[in-house]
Amino acid sequence: MDKKTTGWVAYITWIGLIVAFCAGDKEGAKFHLNQALVIMLAMLCGTVVAIIPIIGWIVGSLWNVFCFVCWILGLIAAINEEEKEVPLLGQIKILK
């Protein structure tokens, strides 16, 4: 897969992230692989927080809405072949 395809496939579910990491252009799309991984881990954290009754439901739901918006922004940036960091989460680097 080329850089653009690898970038947007990384944002499509966990399976897409794994496929993009294993079969895609890792060096060219490393930015989007990292962004997608961070966003998906943040969504997982929001889901775990949402298990807590009442306050957790509110905080977890708001956090997951924020992560969804970040996911959309990252996906659009990957389709347009831009390297724009998503708000708040974009500064986190997991993949070096």
C-alpha cells in the first residue's frame, strides 16, 4: 500500500490499524499510524471510564465524543495527505 492508503486505512478500526502497520508503507505513514493508535487507545480509556455509574457515564461519553471528532479530523487529514495533529491527543508519540 502507498502512503495515502496506509494513512486512511489506519483509522478504520483496530483491524485496519494492524493491516496498515503490517502491510503498508510504515515509514511514509508513521505519523498517521501513531495518530490512529493514540486515538483508539483514548477511546478505549473513555469506554473504561464510562463503566463508572453516573459521573463516569457523563465523562466517558463526552471523552468518546471528543475522540470521535479527533478521529474524523485525523481521517480527513490522512485522505488529504496532510500531517495535522489532532487537538490534545496529537502531541502523544507512541511509535518512534
